[in-house]
Amino acid sequence: MTHKAGFVNIVGNPNVGKSTLMNALVGEKLSIITSKSQTTRHRIMGIVSGEDFQIVYSDTPGVLKPNYKLQESMMNFALSALQDADVLIYVTDIYDHKEKNESFFEMVKSLSIPVLLVVNKIDQSTQEDLEKIVEQYALELPKAEIIPTSALNKFNIDVLFKRIIHYLPESEAYFPKDQLTDKTERFFVQEIIREKILTNYEKEIPYSVEIEVEEFVHEKDLIRIGAVIHVVRDSQKGIIIGHKGEKLKIVGTQSRKDIEAFLGKKVFLQLFVKVTKEWRDKPRALKSFGYSV
């Protein structure tokens, strides 16, 4: 039996549903999903194994023009996805066509590997508008195979999966069959907490926050977790905590429930807020949080 295996990297602009697509393809929630842009900060791997195949997906941060070193690191993750993929999935949506990053798009056009161009959110489009978008992309990226999808509704995900399998090179598996990702439990705990901050706070707060798990102890009946929420300014610390700690309590309760579901065990979660000024522009701080600078 021929065995196929390869790296399938997912790229695209912010807010086109890359993370929703990744989770639909993997069948597990690995990438956090919110309506805010720049939700994904790291390159997150999801591994799907079958009897005769292994797909190693990577969800990358959205393509943007960096304003500070954190965003430079995020953009480096996206650029690296063009260099080590066996198959590239370029995700756009029905709203995104005029907003694409031209320099990044030119790099995609120059690739020699198979490119699957996914037009997402087609459930929010008319057939006529979708046909125009597909026609335009067919002219701009003639070597790509265009697949309209609705990742949220899992429409055409099976078609996309079959085309990925078709383009995978023959290879032995890269990872054990029971491995789902390359990230640690601590990483996903941090991402869950950050997701709750993204959904509970407005304006600049979510983009000024980084989570650091300092304590992660497995005890007999529960897992004891202590995490620090780093913010940039003193005023943001007060906003995160809220009146009499009410906002932080909401984030803690929501996070604990999702962490328990993810880890399959009771969790005791403590959250602390710390002001770490200009961490987004400090290489040492960024390295400690797992970013490449």
C-alpha cells in the first residue's frame, strides 16, 4: 500500500476564517477563533493520520504589515509557511478579494508546489458574486485549484480533504499516529485564556496582552494552574481586572471550563495581571513567550 505524508500550510489575510478551516480539517479545536483580527500569533500544527496517509497542517498568523516586533514575528511565521510546504492552502473569502497583501500574493504565485485557493464563507454570498470572485482568482492565480467552502458549516471540507490527499507526496509518516499537535498542554492553556480576553474586551486590550503559564501541576484529583496576564500599561491592568475583580473572574471562569474540557480533568486556575511595558517590542520578552525574533 502506498503511503502519503506531507506538510500542508494554511496562509491568508486576517479574518478570512483560516483557524476555522484548520479546526474543521483536523477535527479538533486547536486554533482559537474570534471575530477579531490577528487572533493567531503562532504557527500551530495539527496532525491527521490515517492508514495510508499523514497530513501535517500548520495554521499561521494572518498576513499583515508589521507595526512592531511582535507583528514582525507573526509575519515571519507566515513567510516560513511558503518555504517548507508540500501543499499550500491560500485562504481568502468573499469579502477579502480587494484587500490581499500584494507582495505576499506575488510570492504565492511564484511557488512551484500545489496551491489550493480556498474561497471561504460562501454561505454569505450569492452564486453570481461567487462566480465573479472565482473567475478573477482563476486569472490571477492560474496554477491554483480553487475550492469554495464554508468552513463554519463544514461545506466542501470533504472535497478539500480529497484534493489535499491527491497532492501529498509519497512518504512515511513524520509523527506517531496518535500525535495530534506539536504544542504542549501549557501552550493550549495560554491560548484558551487569550481567547477569553479577545472575546471579553474591546479596543486595544486584546492586542496588548500575552499569557504566561507559570504553574502547571498535576495532582491526584485536579491540575493546578497559575497564569500571568501581561499587559503593556498600568491602565490596562485595571481594565483587565475590572470593578472588584469582576471582569477577571469572568475570564477565569470561562477559561477554567474550556481548559477542563480540553484536558479532561478538574482544574484549579489562578490568574494574575502584570504590567510588562513594551513587551511587544522587546526581543528578550518575545523569545520568552515563544516568538522568533
